[in-house]
Amino acid sequence: MRRIRRPVLVALTAAITASVTLNLPAAEAETPTPQTVTVIDLYQPDTPPAYTSDMDVSWHEWQPTGKAAGVVPVALLDLAEEYNISPVYAAAVFVLETGWGSSSAWINKHNPAGIRCGDRYCRYDTATDGLRRMMEIMADYYNNGSTTVDQQRSLWSEAEDTDLIVQLMEQLAE
């Protein structure tokens, strides 16, 4: 089930309430004075998080642009929202682990993040299946208290690549 964005809710609420009339008994009814209705969008998008190793990896607004728009799978963005994971964080992990989508594990096995099955990389039937597994792991880490980039990367990777992830997040968000 997709969430309705706040700007859409504001517009829908304004449209609905603008057409509401009260059915009062004739004695109580007043003749309304026609008034111009101005819809003011009360929602101001949150400023993007500061991309640091201490950033909370829960979901926030982000859309890839530039090179990332051609590389980051649309399914990753949808799954990030579904699993409440920051799409820019998930995209940075994807980019680092797949070499901008060019690794053999991604191309041949739909494995977006070096996910292991024993001593080899796991194989997934579709790219979406692989991305879903990546999000499940990230959400599991988050739900078990690893809520920052640094905490998740310390569990995810043997290499200390938190700084690389943060740099990629900043680059992707430009």
C-alpha cells in the first residue's frame, strides 16, 4: 500500500473542504458570503539529512539525478519506501557493492550487495528479488538497533567502508 505524500493530502483536503456545505435547518442557516479560497501548502519538505556516518538510515525523500538516475533501479526506490530505508543510503550501498551496476554478481546473479550464501554469492531469480533481500537485511539491522550508517556498515562489510558510503551518499544527493 503506497503512502499519500503530504502535498497531495493538503491539496485533497483543500479540495474536499472547499466543496462542503452545511445542511442546517432554514431558521439557522445563514447566507454565506462568497469568499475567495486560497490554498496554502502548509507542508514544507524536510531538509535532507546531513549525510554523515551518524545519519539515521530510515526513509526520507530522495530521487536520483544525473548518473545515478541511469543506474539506480526504480525497484530500489520503491522497496526503500516499503521497508522504511533511506533510498540514498540504499543506493550508495548498491553503487559501492555493484560498481555502479557493473559487477558480475549483479549482472549474473541479481545480487546487489555482495550477499553471501555460505562461501559464495547468493543468486536471485530477478533483480527485484535481490533488491528486496538487500532491503530486508537493512530493515532487520535497523529493527535490531543498528540505525545509523556506521552501525549498519560495521555489520554489513568486513572492510571499513563507511566513509565511502557517506561520500557516495553526498555525491548521489547533489
